[in-house]
Amino acid sequence: MSVTTMPERPPVTPEHAVFLLREMLRIRRFEEKAAEMYSLGKIHGFLHLYIGEEATGVGSMQAFTPDDAIVATYREHGHALARGMPARVLMAEMYGKVTGCSHGHGGSMHFFDTNRRFYGGYAIVGGGLPIAIGLALADQMQNRQAITACYFGDGAVAEGEFHESLNLAALWKLPVVFLCENNLYAMGTALERHQAQTDISRKAAVYGLSASAVDGMDVLAVEAATREAAASVRGGKGPYLLELRTYRFRAHSMADPDLYRTKEEIAEWKKRDPIVLFQNRLRESGMLTDEIVARIEAEVGDEIGQAVQFAEESPREPVEDLLKEVGGQNRS
């Protein structure tokens, strides 16, 4: 697949470059620790890791303001961290603790934070697309100067919600940026086996939407492309579909034996690790030193360590409260 030409990346300041690297490393180390805790039996249920896709979440999130709404997928740990949700409440949520962002009720796939306008975490493939339409319509009807960012994977493109949502967004000229994180596999099904048209960005033309695609392993390219898309939507030009072409290094979930792709393919993609590539680029430009990397790693390690400690020490919800918010009952 060829990547649609995007505007040249603007010069990046050393401060912003280090910030982007730190955010990607936070996600990578958080996910590695989550996998470890899952293996130790501390985290239960499903666990879908974002390792390899860090540049898409971190780069794209730079284009959105605190007033904008964010709708994520079930692989949303990276989105939540990039949006500013504390690592400790995310880890506690995965532990099923009451101090988690969803009081331990949602687990890994249902992170939520209304204060940050972060509306999920949805376990249903494509389930966030109609929600994004509703949020954007609400903002539009109330004349709020906000846009909605809707993340989904390539597998969601096969769902009816994808087409219905793009159609409604185009009809009503809703302020939505649709971000398809195309990691080439819908669970264990390769893109070319479930899509006749594998260039996902071209699907926007059916609904008259603006669209483009970008290398999702390049954090600066992702940031530039998303800023372009967001500016178009803010400028009243209607919704926009942005395809972020990326790859996940780990299996679909911790329960997945990962037998549908070769080790050679994974190894080839790991040569384009977004964190390693960005580090090398910053070193070559003189923006990054071993000392800076060591400091970032130490700070991130401390943050993740405290998140695990917080989750370990947090209480579980009392048994008598387990039915609250079920069957119309409200949390007191």
C-alpha cells in the first residue's frame, strides 16, 4: 500500500521532541508491565496491548484540545495515557479495583473519563463510531467549538457502523476526525482477506469526505497529518478520514497464539519500531543524549512502579455494592 503524500513535517523543537519520545516510552513501559501483571494473575479478562502503535496515539493526540471529545477502541491504553489519564487509575482499573477510572467495573477495554472528554474504551468492534457521531452532533447543536476524534481499527471497516457513521457525518457535516489505526490484522484476519479495497482512506470518497493516509510508525508525520485533518474539520469543511498505517508487535490479545503471521514478518516490522526510529532521528539531530534517555526511562519507570503499587494497595468494591449501576440502580 502506498502512503498518500502529506504536508511536510514542520520543524520540531527539542522540548516537544523529548515530550513525544517520553509519551511513547510511557505507553510502551505501561503495556509491558500490564503484560507482566497479567501473566502473574493480577489482571484478568482480555488484554489488548498497544506495543508497536505508540506513534499513532501520541502523534495524533497532539492535534486535539481539552474541549475535544475522544472515542477510542478496546485497544485504548495508549489513547488514555496520551490523553492525560493517570497511569495509576488505569492500572487500578485493569486490576478491577474501586479506584480505577471506571471503578473497576470495566477493566482493560472500558477506560472512561468525562473530565477529559475521554468516552471509552468500547469492547464491541466499531462500537465507538456511532457514539462519536452522537457526541459531534451534540457539540454542533449546542454551538460548541469542539471536534470529536474517533479511533478504530481496520477490522471495524467491515462493520455496518463504519459506513452508517461516515454517511451521517457527511450528511450533517459533523465535526469528526475518523482515525483508522490500520495494523493490517482484524484479530487474526489479514487486511487483504476481509477488504476488497485495502486502501482504507479511499473509502471516504464514497461519502464525499476528505481523506488521507500516513505512515503510522513516524510520530512526527502522524502529528502533522492529524493537525491537517483537525484544521480542516475546525474550518467547517466537514468530517475527515485519516488512515494511520501501523503494526502491532504483540498478538491481538494475551489469549492469542498469534499463528496467522510469520515471525519473519514481525521481525521485519520491528525494524521500524517507532520509538527506536524516533530516538535515532533525535540523536542524529543532536536533540537527544544518553543522559536524557536515562532520565526519561527513570521517570517513566518510577511512574509505572507507583501505578502498580497503587493498584495493589487499592481496595476492591464491597460485595454489597456489586449490583449498583446494574438494572437501573445508581451508585450512591
